[in-house]
Amino acid sequence: MQPDKKIRSYDKIVIGAGLYGLYAALKCGRMRQKVLVLEYDDGPFKRATYINQARIHMGYHYPRSYATAIKSAGYFERFCKEFDFCIHSGFKQVYATATNFSWTNAAQFRRFCAAAGIMCEDVDPNRYFNDGMCDGVFLTQEYTYDAIVLKESMLEWISKVPSVEIVYGARIASIRKADEHFELDVANEGTVASDFVLNATYASTNQLISRMGYEPFKIKYELCEMILCSAAGKLNDVGITVMDGPFFSIMPFGMTGIHSLTSVTFTPHKTSFETLPTFDCQKKSLGTCSPEQLGNCNECPSRPETAWEYMSHMARKFMKPEYSFDYISSMFSMKPILKASEIDDSRPTVIRRHSVNPTFISVLSGKINTVYDLDEVLTI
Amino acid sequence: MIRDREKNFVSAIVYVRNNQEQIKGFLAKLMGVLSENFEKYEIICVDDQSQDGSVRAIKDMSNDFDSTVVSIISMGYYQGRELSMNAGVDLSIGDFVFEFDSVIMDYDPSLIMQVYRHSLKEGFDIVSAAPKRVNRRSARIFYSFFNKFAKYHMVLRPETFRILSRRSINRVHSLMVSIPYRKAVYARCGLRVDTIQYMPTIARHKVRDRAVASYKSGLAMDTIVLFTDIPGWFVNIMIFGSLFAIVFFACYMLYVVYGAGQGIRLWMVASLIVSIALCGLFTCTAIIIKYLSLIEGLVFKRQKYVIESIEKIAK
């Protein structure tokens, strides 16, 4: 740091330009606050916001956690209204409970949907699935968002708010608490300061928290693969999710016209139970990734081999052959999972205030439409 | 040298019950064979409530699981080999599925591929590997008894592992909701099945496990009731025998009353005959109750088996 260089100060500094980071920046910018967004990658939405199934959750995924389900359903409508331009809703979303190994059976799922007040229409299992594979099949209401379209609009909106500044490729050399504010030394940018820092880095959240010496989240990490497939035949306007157990999901991926495929068993390739994400593939990442600073798994030289054979075999074991699909490509990203949520499979949004005045807040959430959970901490 | 590996995706289901000594060696040999011959495969270990360090031993090997996916199904309580293996097969996703009923490899590992190729080349949907020599006397008695009286002229023998095509798995599941005894169900699934016999390379030593022993005798009884004609014959013999005894008794009564006209010793004989008839009826009732309980198990139970967890072993 050059001593003559002036410290630039901001109302808020947001770390991470995923949806949560940009949403926070835009919201605060519109309140005429001066906001700086620091993003490690060379562009926004390069990790979890883009690399996931792009599902706008209505709650169907959480039949063992009413709280998560009802909250998702509540935000569903608001998200669909505000972001309708990036939403693909013109397909049949089918949820099914498997005959074997499911933690939820057909009757329980029906009861759950009734209690959560979400649509659930019985469909003949033999329409989509091989004989005996599923005991309940339901037509549901759930959509998918297009991360690229969403990104373009977010950037356009932000460009109209002059008080928001985004730095890509930002390398935070150091971060410290100084009296009433935080100071960050950012390579090529000098020192920036604010009395409000929002950590919206998702998988890197503990890495940042640890640098500050605060208490990290109790999370495990999964290196996940999502497969993009073409589904030109009968599957084209259908999304299928066999849920709550070691199953799979194949559904339209935003407005791209192709499908995404994931499976509970085969999507996670490697797991780390350490506080900081520690993986053996980091050694082969040519220095781009370490337990202290995650690189972008999707661009990593030591990306794992695809599990396409496994995922496609699982899906084909369940689905009738006329619902066919073919491999296009794989995408990888790091997923943090709260350890406490394994039994009820809930996915709460966790917001932690590590420090107040100056304020340091971390947000961790696995769903796109719960972004509104941020509102309460931003308006203070 | 790059060999042409099979494109078919295979699953291997391995039954584990207190095998901490053998499991590592077994998995190493199994993975050796499968990695050499298949591009992609999965291994599913079904742990039937092992009381020793079997699960630990499997997890210890996780570093060797580089080229494949290994999962462990933990059964909720001891449920025996049949239900445990059914759970494994239900989870498997392979085009072909190996069932390893035991981790004791008393055969050369090359037999695994021999069984696979026999299935593929000769068009058998199910091919089993069976030892030529059976040491356990109880097993010998059971199989000779079973084969003598089995329905549909089934011939069963002790088997160590087998391969199933996906088609045969689908067929078997469309025949029966739950599968009480796999070998008997596979033998009558209507598809082509075959057995390869081998000379065991090592002798299996007997392991004392009370839960297993009582499970096996129960399974033997159930199998005999379900898959042989013995109970049917027995019921017929007893019913007709009892009928005959009662008719005979009636005739004898008539003879006593209208013919000879004398007493006490005759009544004793008569009671004896009645007791025999009743005895037969009670036995039939017992057999009918056994049938009903089996039907109850097959038809009314919602869950075929109870599992505690399914876990993919991560590297």
C-alpha cells in the first residue's frame, strides 16, 4: 500500500458478485448508498448462481421441512413477478416418489403439499416411469430461471445506478477492522473502507470469515457436477424430479432449450468436512485453488471426470425410454451444506452478524428465490 | 497396453456381515477385475448390521476407490441375506448386476469375468457360480430335500455369486412384490439361466453367529413351504387320513352296537382313532397358519426391508 494513496470509503462493501451480492448492491445503490462489489472471478454469476439446476423453489424439495417449504412458496410468487423476464414456466414439472429408498412416500407427499398449500395433481406413474419404480407421480407448479438473462438485466439496472461500482478479478490482500470501519487492501485498487461489509461469497464464506477471526459456519463442502443435456423428444417440455433419496432430477435449464441433469448420489464428486474447503484436487489446480482461496471449479485444470455414465444410467432405470436425452457438457461448482440440516433436509437462509458497528454480515443460502431474506439486514 | 473394456455398465452388490477380516482383500480383488474389464461400474456394499469393524474397513479403503463409486447400504437391523441383497439390487443402476452373497473368495477372480461372458455370449439372463463341493451338512440336507420335492422341477445348489441382466431383474420384480428367496425366484423366472461349477480353492470355515443360524433355519422352512409340494401333500394325506379314520370309527361303532354288543376295550381303541384324526387336523391347521403368515408377509407389509442409511463413500 502506498501511503500517499487515499483510502476510498463506501457505505457498503459487498464481497461476491453472485445474485445475492448484486441484489444487495442494487438495493443499496437505489437507496443512494455508495456500494463497492468485489468479485474474485473476471465476471459476475460465474459460480453457484449459474451452475445449479436453476430451479425456482416452490418448496416441493423439502417434504421433511415445512418451514423451508412454506418460506420458499412465499417467496416464489414475489420472485416470479419481479424477475418474470428470465423465467421459463412453459413446461410440465413432474415430481415423483420412488417405490424404494425414498424418505417420503406418495401419501406423505400429498399430505405435505396440502399442508403447504402448493399444487399437487396425481398423474399415472406409468406415463413417465418404468413399471414399479415410483409409487406416486405428481404434476406440480415450479419454474426455472435463466441465470444469463438475469445477469444481463442485473448489470443493466446496476449500470443505471452510478453509486454502485463493481471490481472484477479483485484480490483482497488483507482485510482488517480499524476503529469504526473495515479496511480492505485490494490489489491494483488500493485501500477501501466501509462500516458495513456483506460476505456473499457462498462457498468461500468461511475463508473470508476465518481471515477476520470470526466464528465460521459449520458446513461441509461438496464439489458438484451438473450435466447439460439435449432432450429433443418427449422430455423436451417436461421436468422430472424423483425426490427425497438417492435419486435424480432432469429439467429445463432456464430459457436455453436444454436440460440440466443432477443426481443426489453422483452429483457430489468429493466432500470436505473441514472448516475450510480442503480437497486433494487443489494440489493439481496449478496454484489457482487452495483451502484459503477457492478457484472456480468449472474452469479448473483438475476438474473431475464426468459422472455422466452413472447419472444417465440412474435416470434411464427410472424413466421410460421415450423420454430420452443426450450428453452436451458438464459444469462444476462448490457447494457448502450446513451440517445441521441433514436430518430434516431443510435449506434455511443463514444470516450471521459477526460484528455490529462496524457491521460484518455473512449470508449463506442455497436457493435463488430466498434472496429477499437479505432485505432485513440491508435496510438497517 | 490398452485393452478394449466392456461398454456395459455393471453393478456389484456385496453382502457384508461381520467380515472385517475378509472385506478389504475381497474388494481389492473385485475392483481389480472390474477396473480391468469395464469402463464404468459401481459397487454397493450392503451391511447387514455387522457387529465388528466391517464398515470401518470399507471406509478405510476410500482412497482406492478412484475409478469407481462405492456405496454402503446400512440395514436398519439384521434382516438376513435375502432382504439385504434385494435392497442392494433395488439401488443398483447397472445393465448387469453381480450379486456376491459372500465375501469369501474361494475361487479364482477370473471366474467373475467367465460368468459375465457366459451370460453375454450364450444369452443366459442369469448365470450363477456354484462350488462343486459342499462341506456344510445342513446345506447338503436342505438342498437334497428341496430338489426332491420342489415345484416346477427346480434344481438348486449352494451358490457364491451370480450375474443378473437388467431384463431378468425387471422380470422377477413384475412376478413378485417381494422376493423371499432369490435363488428359487430366479430359477422360475422363465428366462434362460445357467450355472458354472468350480472347485473351491480354500475351505470355508464355519463362523458361529446365532442370528444367522436362526435366520437360516427360518428361511429354510419358509422356502420349503413356498417352493415345494411337501406341505400340500402332507395336508392332503392328513385330511384324507383323518376322514378315513372318522369313517372307520363310524363303521366300527355301528359294528359294535348292532354286531358284537360289548364294550369297554372298544372305547379305548375308538378314542385312539379319534385322537389320530384330531392330531391330523391340528397339524393341517398349523400348516395353514404358516401359509397365512407367509402371505401376510408377502402381501401386506408396506416396506420390503428397512434400511438405516445409504452412503456414498467419498474420496
